[in-house]
Amino acid sequence: MASLAVVFDVDNTLTPPRRPLREEMAAALGRLRVPFALAAGSNLDIVFDQFFTPLHGYGYRGSFDAFLCNGATRYRCTCGDELQLQVLDDFNIDECLGREALQAVYEILERSLARPEFQLPSHLSVIGERIIDRKSMINLAPIGRPRGGGLADEAQRNRDAFVEFDRKTGYRSRYLRHLRAELAAISAEKNLVVTYGGQTSFDLVIRGRDKTFPIRALLDSGFSEVLYFGDALFEGGNDAVVLDMIGQWTAGPCPVKAVSVDNCEETLVRIRDLGLLPA
């Protein structure tokens, strides 16, 4: 299995949604028989508290690459006596879009939040910023994005209520269709991709600087096969670009396989079943 590597989404794949990594998962990652990398939708502040700190605290020792902001920016994480992070490959979506297109994107997002059909019901609150520039991507969160990595009790209750509201009404599916239609011209010109972001938001990324980036980086470094684990391998999900990559592969048999999971508990089951842990 020396030529195999694994790429994991983080939120709801390695951790509970917006909750810290658990000890059982940290132990499993430490016992993996193959190298792994991360393809996280969130930025460094969130992933640091949610994943890096607990992983190191539970005793993981080793190094891996973490591709954050939907895979756009690459870090090297080294867990020794201290936790160290190094930027290997930075990316700026503002520079990629250019001033005119960037301004148009922000105007479209602002207008969408003001549309009557996307107003939130009275039992939901807006906590924090709603349009978040993560440098290498843009995140649109109708209920807002609290500052910092963790969620206070009020923000967590609000998040849970939104998830239930979305499940019952299809709010985000309607919103995603609207955003894709409004941003279609810019998307075609600038390779902008709009997807769901986790359970509550939307991500705007540049094609290629998405969750296929860590896969291509591993293949370029010499691995002959990559397994991708994600909970959003569905239409509109921010892991779905991996399926597009597999479907469009033309250079012989595709070396990439996608493993869909519903939660981090299922991830543990699948990595055991696939023989990625010692017997």
C-alpha cells in the first residue's frame, strides 16, 4: 500500500459538524497504514481549533499536508513536541477574479441576502459576518459566521435550528440555484464554482483550487492511487468536484476513488473495512 494515499474532508468526515476531533479518530489517524492529507472547507482559524489542536493533544506525532479553504491553500502540519504549521502554497481569489469581477460577485451576494425569498424566519438569528473573505475563497453564510474557531452555545443552537429549517424547506437548494444563475457569466469567464459549504453556507472557489487540488498534488508527488473520503459527494456539495474529476479522467484508468460517508462514525468503519488500519 506504499503507493496509496488518503485525502479526508474534515467537517462531518473526521469530526462531528463544527465540533472538535474525537480521541478515537485521532488514534485511528495515528495508526493509518498509508499517508493522509486533509481537504478542509474551513479556513485556518476554524480547522486549528477543530482539528489540529485536539489531534496534537491526543498524542498524534507525525506530519501531513492540509489543504484548507476548500483545498485552495496548502499547509504542512508537523506534530512533534510542539504543533507547527508552514504555508507551502498560498492562493488569493481576489487576484484571480480581478477587481471588476470581484466587485460584481460581492454585489450579487449582497443583493441575494436582501431578497424576500431568502429572508430567515423569526426563530433564526444572524450571528457574525454573512459574507466572509477567506482570501483563497469566499463563504456566504445566511445565518452568519461567528468569529473564532469554536461555537458558543447560542450559535450552536442557532446552527442546529437552521439545519432543521433547511431540511424541511429546501432553503439552501433554492438559494444555490439562484446564486449559480446570478453568477453564471462570471463563473464561465473566471472558472468560479459555487457549492454548498458544510451544513449552513455556500462556498465560492476557483476551479482547480478546490478539493481536487490535494488529489493532484499527491499524484504529482508520486502516489499511484488516492482515496478521497467526504460527506458532500453529492450534487452541489463541495466534495462533488472529486466525482467530476473521476468522471472526466481520460489518461487511462482513473487512480482516484471516492468514498462517501454520512458522518465521522462511518469514516471509522470504512477505513477499517478498507484495510487502512492494522489488523
